[in-house]
Amino acid sequence: MKKDIHPEYGDATVICACGNQIETKSTVKEMHVNTCSSCHPFYTGQSTFIDSEGRVEQFRRRYGQKQ
């Protein structure tokens, strides 16, 4: 690697909108994010399937699948 051209890699803090703080390493000292693994619906089990405009039923009618 060439000297004096790379940014300094060190400790960093990632701060989520929910208040969770994660310590990691990066070239940026502090980052602010909207969602993290503590508040994201996929990781917390709060995610729900939203059937917009009856698409599942429309698929079942079209291809003859019974409920």
C-alpha cells in the first residue's frame, strides 16, 4: 500500500434513530442511521405481510389454487 493516501481506519460509533449505539471500525468516526437490527421489523419479528389489492386471491383464482 502507498503511504499517506489512505484514510485513517479507527473506532467508530453507529447511532440509530431508536437510540441504539453500535461500536465498530470505519474511516468515519460517527454515523447516523434510520434502522438497525434492534428496531428493524425483519429482525424483531414484527414484520407483517401486506396483501395489496387482493393480489394473492387474484393469483389463486387465475391458476385454480384452492385456499
